[in-house]
Amino acid sequence: FELNTMASAPDDPLLAYIDNELPKQLEKYDELWAAEDEETNPYKSKYEGREILIAALKRVKELLPQAKTDAAAVKGQASLASLFRFVGINMYYCEEVPDAERHFCKSIVMYLQLPNRSEHFTAIQDTFNQLGMVWCNRRTFGKGFGFLRRAQHMYLTRPGSISGTAVESNYTLTIFYLAQAYGGLGNAKLSAFFCAETLSRQLRFHSCAQPTAITGEAQDAPFDPKDWARNCVALSDYFVGEGTFWTAEYLLHAARLKLNEAAKEGKEDYEEILAQCRRALGSMYLARLKYSKEFLEDPGTAHMRWCGQKSKDGKGDPDDPIDKELKLTVQSLGRDSDLVGEITQEEVDAIVWDDVIPKVVEFSEGTPEQNIAEEDEDTTDTTRCLSLPNKASVRLAVYFESMHKDVCAVLEKINREFFEVNKVERGLPMCVANNFEGARAVFKMANHYFMFALETYLLDGWVTDHLNILLEVSGLYKALSAWERSVPRLCAMLKRRTIMLAPLLEQLNPTVYAAYWRGIAFECAEVEQELYDVKVGGKRTDGSSTTSGDNPPTCSPAMRAKLAAHVEGGCGFYERFMKSFDKDGVTPTDFDADSLKPYVHARLGCGRLFAKHPSMDRDERLEFLKRAMSHYQWVHQYHVSHPGLADQDPALAMELELCREMLELLPTRMDRIAHGRS
């Protein structure tokens, strides 16, 4: 609470109280605000402090009519505005949000009525921020936006004489809340822009001296490298979803460098958050490999299909429309029931508007600069660009001035092999791998960071994190295999996945970690099925070729033994997956929507594999065909007992049609084998 330096009039009780008694009361309040209470009564000191503020507020109200001069009355009103704001902050901290909002609203109207309100610029900034935060946290982003745009407009149009760390700190909070508001209104691009701007400002101003504490006011926490890094990781996910991988990588390496810098000071343990960054880097490179695979399949629609995987829907209140012109009215100041008797239209009408705080601010869809995400381009503007081979560059959507050169140097070094071996094609994004060598370079970067992360995320103590990383590593091999045309190398990749995942089925409790256990069993079964298909005909399960037209391998006794092992291994994994659904050894008669499709797929997978068993013994072949028949019959019976099942999912409908065909074909095949005709 910044007290005015105007001298007190000896015969003015208002000024005497404000200049002499009020500072003492606020000093007591500060002591209570800083006190740490027991968990059983966490707000004890805050409640005691609030009583001091309320008593002071009442006293100023009583003395205000006795002001001897207009200047004294202005000072009294400014004191009231500040006290209302402090009470609001106290109530919000104590989770009394409606009451806090009411006090913030009263405070902002009183501040805006002041003839010298430029002297209270930071307090007005903060109050607009507080009201914006209240409404955004209620997910009523339209109302919150009106307050935040006013705080933003204040900062952008402020006189040159108004500056300082407190002003910059408040504006950082403004754009932080604007990021939430734009996200809630469905504008993900502007939300990401303001998130990036918040991170940039935090980095730029964290080394500056903190503003002088304002009594009773919640101050920004000191710059926390861990929180900053976590926010970089979170923002990188957005850019991955947009296919802007250079910006995502820039964010993650910036986070890693900042954490390494902080770790050298030795004040805290940064190993866990560093492991999170390394894992995020592995995930980002994996996504980049999958993005490249989209271009391998269909360059014309790849980017659109990739971005289409991410929902663009807003999350705000559909009954919370936002006007293009944002006016400050009694209605815009909050819920009517909260404001009865507190603020009148006459009080709002008494506000004198100006260019810094106008009566109306416009809703902003952002400038062209704010709506640019990332562009591959040849440019002479190297301020926020990353240099690429062939004198190309990419304009990054995020820019951290103080560490830009260091981050770009790391990014260029790590991607050096990719730049050297990847074939550059006009019209394709520079981050896309378009040959096997380029894809392998991306694979190696991802695997490097995943292995680093696993050194922290051990199975003993970090079960779910460890499992998720191993599943991503398996997905990494799967993504790289799209470029592989050598059958031996492809088989080695597939075997690596089962060697990595299969032991987990023995290590995990299938009841406690049911979802992971089932997922791993199912993936191992699919790998065994693909190994069979690749070895038989050089074809993957998706039908793509792995050879250059060579004849399929001769089915020697040794090859038959390998194929039989894949059939039995795949069916074994599928059956373990299916048994995990049994209740007291009995197969359920009904499945929920999430479980039905994979369960049916497992049944059909068993049917396909048993029907393909390469045994030369007639009785064995008949036995395997009977087992295949039993799985197809189960699927058919489930379909019969659940009419309309095929209408729920087109892919499931195709599976059911395949099942019907196999039930017609298998009896004939079994008859031919039984009579020695096959």
C-alpha cells in the first residue's frame, strides 16, 4: 500500500489517521500475512489480518466526510480503494471468491474515479488482473477477457513516465491470464502466443530487482527455473500438435539449458525435472518421426491430417458470448446478486475516461504478428530465426532473447547428422525426414533422450513413467520401420520391441496395472503377428512391402519352426490379454465400448494366426484350425446376441464381415485336410 507523501493537516482527522495510524495497522497485517499457520487451521493468521483491514476500512469511511480539503478526500478515497483491494486479495487467498470479487469491483470503481489515478497505475493494473483471474478460473472467459484487455490496453498506451519493474511484472500476469482466456475462447494460436510471451518476459525480467512490497498484496513468486521449464514443456506440446517442430524443440532445449544453469548453483535437486525435459525431447522427436511418416504416405494432405488429430474446440461457456466492444458497466462488473447495494450505475457514470483507460476497449483477434506460428522461409531477418542448411532459415514462434544464440547452437549441433543425411525436397518442411537415413537420425535423437530419462525413471519407484517411456521407445521402432525395406533389419526391430516389453508381463501386477498389462500383451501379440507376415511374404500387417520384389523366403523346416513360434507366441499373448478380462475364470458376456474393440481384435488375431500355423502334421493342422474356428464362432455369437454392434464402428463392421467369411471357408478347408486333399 503506497502511502501518498502529502503532509498531514494537524486538524484533519482523516489525514492524521492515514499518515500516522494506518501504517502501523498495515505493518501488523504484514506480519500476520507472512505467518505460517498449522494445517488444521491454515487461514488463522489471514483471518486475523483481515479483521485489521476491515477495521481500517471502516475507520477511513467514517473519517472521509470530515476531510478538510479536496486533496484530503482524494487521498482518503485512494486509501479506501487500496483497502478494498487488499481485503479482496485476502478473501481470494482464503477461497472466498464471490466476496473477493465484490471487493475487487468496489476497488476498481473507486480507483477509476480518482483524478490522480496515474499515481495508482500498478494498483489499477493489479485489480483488473485480479478480476480477470476470478472469471477465467470460473471458466467464464468472456467476462474475464473484458478486464484483461483493459489491463493490456493500459500497459500498451501508458505514458512514458510510467515504468518500472512493478508495471512490467503486472503486465506479465496480464498476458499470462490472456493466454488462458484466449484458450478458453477457442483461439489456441493466440493462447500459445501469449504463453510464449509470458515465458519470454519471465526470462527477461527475472534478474531485475523485485518491486517494493505493497502491504498486504500478494507478490509474484521469485523466478523458479523448474516452473519455467515445466511451462516450456507444456507449450511445446501445442507446437508439436501444430507440426511446428523447430519451435517445440527450441522450447525444450531452452528449458534444459536453463535447468542445467540452475543446477550448477547447487541449491536444489533438478534431476527429476531434467528427466522430464529429456523425456519430452524423446517424445517430440518421436512425434517428428510420425509426422514424417505422414508425408511418406501422402505429402499433399500430411500436415492437414496431422493437425486434424488435435481438437480445436473451445472450452468456454457457450452461454458466455463476447462482444466486440467491451464496456465497463455494472453488469460487466460481476454477478448482480453479489453487487446489490455495492455499486450503482451512477458511480460507474462518474468515471472520467481517457486514452489509457477508455470507456470501451475492442475485443482483439490478435495482430498478424501474433498469429504467425512458424514459417520455413529464406529471410534476411535473423532476429528470431534458426539457420538451416542451404542458406535457409525458419522463423520461430518463440524467442528468448537472452539465450537465443545458445539454444540455436545446441539445436543445430544435435540435428547435425539429420542435416547431413536427410534429402531436402522442395515443398516439404525442413523438419521432415524423407529418406531412411534422415529417419534414422531422428530415431537416434529420440532414443538418446529416452535412454537418459530411463536412468531417472526406474521401474522401482517410477512404474507408470517407466512403462510409458518403454511404450514410446517401442513406438519409436515402429515408426522407423516405415522406411525399412530390408526384411532382416525389420525383423530385428520387431524382435527388439518384444524383448523390451514381454518381460514386463512377469514383473507387473496384472490387477494393479491392468491397463498397462493388457496394452503390453496386446502389442507383443501384434508384433509376433507382424513378424509372421513379414517372414512369409515380405509384407507387413498393413499390406506394405518390405522387399524390392524378391521372392518370399523358402519355407524350410527351420523357417517353419520360426513361423510356428511366431504363431504360438502371438496367440499366447492374445490369450493372456483375453484372460485378463475373465471373472473367476469365466469370459464376460458383455464388454464396455472401450474394451470391446481390442477384445474382438484379439479373438480375430488368434483366429488368423491359428489358421496360418505351418505344421506339416495333418492332425496338428486340424487342431489349430479348430482353435481358429472357436475364436471366430465366439465373435459371431457375440454379434448375434448384440444386434446393432456393426453400426457402432465401421472398422468393427469390417472385422465382423471377415469373421462371417472365415466361418464359411474354414469348414471346407478342414474337410480337405481331413481327407488328405491339402
